[in-house]
Amino acid sequence: MTATTVLSSFSVLKDHVKLKVVQDATTIDNIVFRLHYRATFALLLIGSLLVCSKQFFGDHIKCMTDNTNDKKVSAVINSFCFFSSTFTITKYMNASVLNRDHIPHPGVGPYTGAEETVHHAYYQWVPFVLFFQAMVFYVPHYLWRGAEGGRLKRLVSGLHMAALSLQDEKIEVSNDVSIPSKADHKKKIQLIRNYFVTNLRVNRTWAYYLGICETLNFLNVILQIYLTNAFLGGAFLDLGMRVIEYNDWTSRVSPLDMVFPKVTKCIFHKYGSSGGVEKWDALCVMALNIVNEKIYLFLWFWFIILAIISGVAVVWRLATMFVYSRSDRFNRVLFSMACPGKSEPWYALQMVRDYHFGDWLFLYYIAKNLDNYAFTELLMQLEEEKASRCTDHYNQTLSMLNDDEKLFKKV
């Protein structure tokens, strides 16, 4: 197996795993969200490719019988046992029985047809199930990207290097990186301010969609845990705990052998030369289960950690709905982390408490996509806009009172 062969197997992932840092990339979600549609998506696709690739682990199944050494017949038996499922005998999975009866492999021994058996057919579906799960983990991101519609990208595009806008002309640093001119910078900040002020109610819908998709991520990982458990015959929920608690790895039967047996049995029937049915008792080596057990053991830990992190993210989102309008300190810490820098217009940040949560969240994501210089200027313009609206409202109220007073005097 050459390095080229290995790399070609994973070339399908090149469009989904981005290692290049894009200077003008726009952030429309958080790191927990990205763990779902990037990390988990890639991990499940890698697992699906691994169990499909014979060049890594050889044939998925190899069966042998005492009846024939014909390679063509062996190939037929291999194919039959793979798609018809193999089985293990329950009583030979007991460690004491295994050692006492000198059975060579866990779950494999003399079979008369009366013993209780466990059939294993999941290995046929593992690559399809892993691929399906990868697609499902991508769905919330796909829905969110469609709902978001590139709104943030259109607003903040070109402002990632706004702090360097010191010239009257635009400076091209490279093919995809440029420093805007002072006029372009000012015009862009004005555009963001106008959009934010005139679309306050629309921003609320934007935030609701984000919250719904974050909740979908949490519900999806919980659902995937139970679906995987059903797929593995109820053996997935406590798989990791059984492996952690298992302390006798010198024994011939481990928790992983119970779920992913390496040697199984298969019965193949054929017509003999006289027309009678011959029964061939085949012993099958399941090389693929060496990979399956590692994949699903890793997924157990990954799903548990991801579920906890996603649950915390949902609780955090709910907590911010109640805290943002009650704590200036909370806003200072959060916005300084989103948009770090020397300029800290805390007086202007106090005004964000007056916004609806959806507007506040949209402004927070604007902060994550702007440098400190540009965001500070935006905050000050929003503060001026708010002060201007308050003044206009005060003048209108005062004018109405004066008109009412004049009318009263006339009466």
C-alpha cells in the first residue's frame, strides 16, 4: 500500500476540511456549532471510508471449511456469509465456559442448532450508517446557512483590516486581501449602522434561527446516540463504561469481543452430487471488526463529550437572554472577547442593554467579524443615533404639549 493510495482514499474530504486560514472569512456561528458540522462530519466520513477500504485491512471477511480448498468455492462462501450475516453462540461468550471447555475463540464452538445464538449483520451497514450520520450532523449548519443568507458577510466584507485604513486610496495586499481607503471604511461603517437600525425586528428573526439550529445540534447528537445504540443491538449506551470498568485484559473475552466478535460461525448449504443438501459449517474471521470496535468506542466518547458541550451551549444561549440586559459587566467581558483591542467604549456598550435580545446577538456577531477599531466606531455611531432619536422624541413630545397648551388657552 503506497502513500498515494492512502491519500487518494481521503481526497473526498479535501473540500470539507479547510486548513487554510481565510483572511476575509466571516463567522456566523460558534466553536460548538463547528464541532458538529466540521469535526464530527469529518470524523464520520473518515470512519465510513475506513470500513470501505480493503487496501487498509484486507478482505472484510474470510471463511474456511473442511469440505473444500477450492478458491472459487471459498469466494462464494465469503460472499454468502458476508451478506447473510454470521453468528456467535451465547454460551461460549462466558469466560469460565470458554476456559473450561478449551474453546479456541469466544462465541465459537460446537453447534447442534439448539444453542442460543446472536446473529451479527450490522457490519454490512456500518459504512452507510456512518455516512448517513455525517450528513445528518451537517443538516443544522445547512439550514442555518440558508436562513442567515450571507447577511453578515455582505455587511462586514472588507473591514477585517479596517484599522489600517490610513490612506485615501485602497491598497491591494494580495489577491484576496486588501486594505480599504478611509472613505470606503467610513462608508462601510455607515452602511452597517443604517442596516442595524432599520432592521431591528429582522435581526430578531436572525437570532431565533440561530438559537433553533443550536438546539437542533444538541437534539441531534442525543438522537444519534440512541440510534447507534439501536443499530448495535442495545450495546452502545454503556459501551465506554464497560470498557473503562473492565480490568482483566488478559482474559480471552473483553467487552468489545461481545459486541464486535473477531471470529464467527456461518452455515452454508449446497446441493451435493446426488442431489442431497450438504451443510457446511464455516469459521469466519471478521477483520473488519478490528476497525469497527475502534470507531464505535471512539464515537461513544466523542458523542458523550459533544452532547455535554452542546447542552452547555444551549443553556448558555438561554442564560444570555436574561443576563445581557441586566449586567454591564457581562457585556464588557463578552464584547471584549469577541472584539479584543485597546479601544473600549464601555459607555456606548451600556446602550446595548436597551436592545431586544435578537438585536443584541446580531450586534455581538458583528463584533466577532470586525476589528476593534471599526467596531468602536460603529458603537459610537449607534450611540449618536440613539441620542438623536431620544432628542427627536423629546422635541416631538414637547411640541405636542405646547400645541395642547395653546389649544387649551383658546378654549
